[in-house]
Amino acid sequence: MVTQTSLRKKNPLVSIFKSIFKSPQKVIAPLVALAILLIIWQILASGENVSLPSPTKVIADTWDPYIIDPFFDNGGVDKGLFWQILASLRRVAIGFSLATVVGIALGILIGSNKLFYSALDPIFQVLRTIPPLAWLPISLAAMRQADPSAIFVIFITAIWPIIINTTVGVQQIPQDYRNVSKVLRLSNLTFFFNILIPSTLPYIFTGLKIGIGLSWLAIIAAEMLVGGVGIGFFIWDAYNSGYMSEIIIALVYVGIIGLLLDRLVSFIASLVVAEEQQ
């Protein structure tokens, strides 16, 4: 039965406010550190012949339209940062979702079968060391379109940590669990849903957290090369045009979105994975 207490425990806003009031230094300390860094940056960027703009100049240069109106759309690639980030997030969502499905399935298969593990693990260990952007020319040659190529780069980047962590999770299922399932003569389906999946979930979500971070890193670099609407191409276009302030404000957005994606996966994990397994 769900009680008010359990709902409060699951509510992320309640947890945030509790953590703030319980440990205010966790909020105050980062704010002070950020203020100090901004002051140092302002001082260093205020001299003559400085290539990087100061924080105040960045805000002044990008206030209109990139800060106060991120939703503008003048057609083509001349769009606000909201649309640029949304296009990148769409590619990440498609590529990461495909990597999640395929990665978990392959991880369970490899972790459950010693023959498959012996055959495929060395291949995967080699493939996962290939830099993500090295796959881009191959995907462009095969698909001949920029958007599917960028999505493929996301897929191939995110899939390896998901496969590896899922495989380890399946292999780490206690032997006692397997013995009990044999004694009780549980069907393969019952063992899968009641033992394998619950035992493997913490490992799966570890792979998902790593995968989503790598996906967001890879899409920025991929979009610089494939072009079109997206925060990666926006940064590269701003560099070619010499607009350093636009690059910096875009990087701020990129960092915030990356943090939110990580926290989103962590929040979903807190809802799905039992507390004793975290």
C-alpha cells in the first residue's frame, strides 16, 4: 500500500529541499566557488589583447536573443538555442533508446551463455575502443544522410557500456538464486522476470548513466561535422563566424542539459531499483 510517507520519499522536490536544509553547505559551497571562478575569469578577461570575452561581455552579447528569447525561429539554421538543443536531444533520444534495447538484450544473452560470451566479448572489447567520430565516415558512406549518421554515432557510442554492465550484472547473479530456481523448477520466463532482471537492474542503470553521458558528448562532436540544426553545429558555426560569446553561452547550456540527463537517469533508477540494491 502506498502511504503519504512513501510518496514524500519518492518526490524529488521533497528530497532536494530536505538535502538543502540538512546540508546547506552543499548548496552554498558550489555557489561561492562559482562566484570566485567568475570573478577570476572577469579579471583575467578584462585586460587588453584578450581573446576570450569576460562573463559580463558574454551576457551582454548573447542577452538578445539567445538568453531572453531562446525560442525564436527565423528559418533554416537561424534558430534559438531551445530549438538547437531540442534537435540534438531528439537525435540522442533515438540513438540512446536503440542502444538501450539492443545493449540490454545483447548483455543478457552474452551474460547468460558462456559460448556467446567467449565468442563476442573479445570483439566487443576491440570495437568499444574505437573513438565515436571514427564511425561517422562509415555511417555517412552507408546511409548518405547526415541525420541518420549522427543517430548511428550515438547508438554505437552508448551501446558498449550498456552491454558490458548488463553482462557483468547477469554474471554476478548469486549462485544460490540459480540453485533455488532449479529446486523450485521455475520456468525460464519466471526466472527471467523475478530473478535475473531485478538482480541485474543496478548494473543496467550504471551502464545507462555512462551511456547517456557519452551520447551527449558524441552528438555535439558529430553535429559539428554533419551540420544542420543542432547545438553542435551551432557551436561550430559560431566559431567560424568568430562569435566567442555565443560559443560560451552554448557551452553553458550543454553542461546544464548534460547534468539534467544524468540526474534524470538517476531519478528513474531510484524509482525502479530497490533501495537495498542501490
